[in-house]
Amino acid sequence: MVTMATADPPAHNRSDSKDFEDFYREVIDIEQGDENQDEDEIEPSKTPDEGEVELQWLVDTGLSELASKIEAGQELGDEVVLSETSSLTKSQAEAVRKRVATLNATLRKKQKQREVTDIRDVFGTRKDQESDAPSSPTHPISRASRKQSDKRFDILSNRQSKYSMTGDLSIQPSSSRGVEIVSIQSKTVNRQIKEESGNSDGANSIFDFLGVTKVQDLKLCDQEKLHSIALLELTTLFDSHNIDPIRQKPRKRNKDSGIFGVPLQTLLIHDQKKYPDLKVPRFFLLLIQFLEREGVQEEGILRVPGSVNRIKQLCHDINEQFNSDKFKWEDIRPNDAAGVLKQFLRDLPIPLLTFEHLDAFSKVEVLRDPDLQIRALSYLILLLPSVHRETLHMLLCFLKKVADREDNKMTLNNVSMIIAPNLFLVSPRSRKKAKNNRSAEAEMMLATSTASVVRIFIQNLDRIWTVDSLMIQQIRQKYEAENQKKVGKSGIKKIFWFRGSSDVKKHQKQNQIDFEQGLIKVQCPHLMNDPMPFELQPQTTAADIVRDFHLKTLDLNKATVNGRQHRLEGNTEKDRKPSPKVQRHKTHKGDRKSPPPSLSVEQLENSCLVEVGGNIGERWLDGKTNMLALLKVNPNAEWIIKLKKDDSDVS
């Protein structure tokens, strides 16, 4: 058999031939490592039954109640769908209706007792006819909520605002962008989007004063809530461009010991027993740290291959010695370490981008608009398991450092072309398919499309890992809806189950007073027991709170020290002698209230104000977050200063 290793690179448009040869040679190097691998170790998933994909989609988007009704053989009417999608955007609701229509049609086909054709299959439902007509400018809402939405106020104005247990936020619409947000009212969070342009790209600027949120700034439970929202948004985007990615779930025998060929989740669970704060496998973290320290400046790093025999031996030694802490990183050549990195990625039984979403990642390049490509990738990373997303982020940060250097002679195109086959050609079967495809056009298309996705990732890393502000609003909406259900079932005592009824009223009253006064109480458990009050001004930011907290603790320390010194210096020796009364009530040294310690310079730089509870799980705040605006959105949150954890010391 003639392999790619013995053939010359295809003679296509030579203007990009050098970059293409990087991809081509990388595939050859990968192929040489596949000689002893079983091409049939991965069993392709069976063709899904009719409606199975749509049913799973409903479950994944958090609409499991609709899915359950379909599974029970119940056809879904327009009223049921409208009720379940009332909190979604117009485009999100349309994506749901499209899947429900498909499931309804499938359900009717499966009802064998009907021997005649259902008239709705011929003429369609009323909702189907309405969907073909020009869409109305707004999403349907009740008359009551429409009246509520007209009550708008500037959240940064000095006008008195009405307190509510659920927060209150209204924002004037931006007519130039075609985006409107309905106010977050008491009892529930309602959101409406006028989507005249078909997307909500411009909405980020509206919420900038609430702070930029990175994926890693959110607690895991909040990230999980983002999963269904991201899937809805991605589906809406792909539907509008007629992109239909294939979701595969192949089965592969997984190892549970060693390093190579072990799922990322299994590796992380093992490492977290010793290092609970780890977010990526310890081996991958140490390998990236080694490459950043020793390999970034190396000429041709990633492109110039290491010794095949040395890499094989390294992989063997790592498998045998790493988990017992016997493996040593000394004397490893950077190019060999780069080879180990690529081997690790290829050997993952569940690819870094996952089988389920690999095709969707590869089709992002079909979207020609760069902003839409970034949006699609930002949704896709939210669909990845947490350990895959964190590992991908660490890999891309390293690749960006390589591409940004000039002395290593590695351009962005070089890096993208070399890494792409290690991410997208994830099995011997797929690599064989690429190898046997002798068309130069097809090979060029494969190289350019997958490398383009990697390039977009590296160039826009920060933007892709930024969560859309409207998605944060939808998370808050989910929490409010959950709280309202609890209140409806057993009253407000269920939310504050740990409090007595009098404590609940006291808590509400205190929250209302603090809200009206623009007052927050900031906790810092690692420094002091009691919270410190801060009166917010219109321009107060989260960074201001952290800095002022530091200054206040310094002032408390100085006042305490100066007060003690003044008492000692101002008294005579006779006056210093305690009276009999004082002697009788003399306090022990341990009973004295010591001043709170202040943050060190290093701690100050690594400190962050965190929004906890209310209508969010936990969010580490951007330093530019306007605190008065955020207080109006989430008046029931707790505010805690926390130190950022460093997981780099795991050697």
C-alpha cells in the first residue's frame, strides 16, 4: 500500500504551500505512530432512530418536561410549547418549536392505530403557517408583563428605587443595535429581546457596567446552567446558516491506570485526591509548565519532531513512573516533550473536543463572519465537560505564547497547521480516511478548515472564554424561577429554612434598609470574623471595594497600635498600676480583641470580590463592575473577598 509517507506533497496553490506542508508532515508523523494501533478499536455509533436526536436535544437544553411528554406518546400543542419557552428569546423559542414540530410529525407516524393520513401532515398546523409569515417584532408576553416592562429607570440614576427580594433592573433599549431587555421585576426575572437583526451581538455593551464574566469566574453549578443556554444559542445560530453538525457517541475501551489513553476525567479524579483544587490533570499541567519554561523559545518547537525512540521511551516511563512520583523532568529535550504532548492529545479515548461536538467545531469555519465564528466557539466550549474546557484553555494559552514569540520561528499559521490534526484527526480510522483521500483539493480543504478553527481559537482566546452578558441574565432568571417554585410550594420559609419566622422578617427588613441606603457588608473570612460595611457611590467598582477594605484594615491596625502606645506613654508609673477593681476584673491576654490583619501586597493583587447567592451561585467580579448597579440586580447576594488559588505548585 502506498502511504502518505512515500508520496510527495500535493502541488496545489503554492502561495501557502509552506504552511500546508506543516500539516501534511504532521499527518505523516502521526501515521507512523499508528502502525501498531487497532483501527477498529473505536466502534462508530449506530444511526439514531427518527426523532432521537431532537428528543435528546430537548433534554440537553433543559426542556426535559417536553421530552417526557413526547416519550409518553403525547403530542405537544402550541400552548404547552409557548408556556415552556416563555422565558426564552424569540430565536431560541423558534429553535424549540422547530424540533417539537419534527417530533410531533414523528409521533403521528408511529401511531399505528391511525390508518388515514393526519390532515395536519398535509396542511401543517396553524403555528407552522405562522412561522412562515413575517415574524412579529416582539416575543409574545402577557398584558401584565407588558405593562411592567414600560416602567423603566436608569440603574445609575440617583432616583429612589423600589426594593424587591429578587432584584430590579431595567435598561433603555439600544435602537441602533435592535436589542431590548425587559426589566428584572419583583417575584420573577423577565427578559425580552427584540431581535430585528436576528442576533444579540450588541447586548454585551449594555451590561458592561455589571462586569465582564469569564467562564472560570463562575461556580461549576452556574457553568452547568450555561450548558443548556449555550446549546440553544448554538442551535439557533447554526439553524440560521443551515449547518447541521453530526453528534457522535462512539464507544472505546477506556484505561483506568497510567497516563496515556486514560480519559481526562479519570486522570483528574485521581489527582484531586491529593490536590483538590486542580482543574486539569496534574501530568498535563506539569508538561505545559515544562514546555513554557524550556520550549517556547526553542526554534521550530512543535514543528521539528523529536526522536521517535526517545518519545516512545518517555511515554513508557511516564506511564510507569509518574503516578508514583518517580518520573524526573530533568534532561528532557523540548522537542521530545512537544512530541509527548501531541501523543497525549491523540491517545485520549475521549478527544479534547469530544466526539459529540467534534464535527460542530470543524464546521465553525463555514460561518464566514468572524464575529459569528467567535460566538459559535464561545457556545461550543460551554458544551464541553469542565475538565476538557480547562485543559483546552491551558493548551491554547501555551500555543499563543509560542505563536507570539519571534525567536522560535513559529508563526500563528505554523502552530495552527501542526496542532489541527492532533485535535481533529483523533482516531486511526479518521487518519486512515484522510490518508487514502488522494485529492489535493480535499487535503487542502481539510488542512485549511481545521487549522482555521485553531487559528481563530488562538487569536480570540480571551473573547471566546468571555460569557455573554445576556447569558448571565438568563442564569439569574433560572435561579429566580427556582426560588419562585419553592415559595409557591411551601412559602418563603423554605428558602430560609434555617431561620425562624421572626428572623426571616428581620432579614428582609435589613436587606431593604441596606438596599435603600446603597449599603453592602463585605466579608473576608480569612482576615476577620465580622463583615465590614461600605456605602456605595454611583461610580464605586469592585476593585474600589477590595482596595478600600485593605486601607480600612491598615487604619484599624494603626489606630489600635497608636492607642496602646499613647496610653503607655501618657501614664505615670503610679497611674499604670491597676486599681484593685481592675485587678479583680483583669482580662486574659487571649480575651483581648486584636486588630484585624491587613492584606499583604501580594494578597491584594490576588484578591477578588465575589458575588455569592441571591440570583447567582458564585461569580468572581471583574474589577470594573459597578457595585451600585449590581446591588440593584442582586440585592440578596453576599459579598466576600477571596484569594485566588494557585494550582501551579503541584510538583
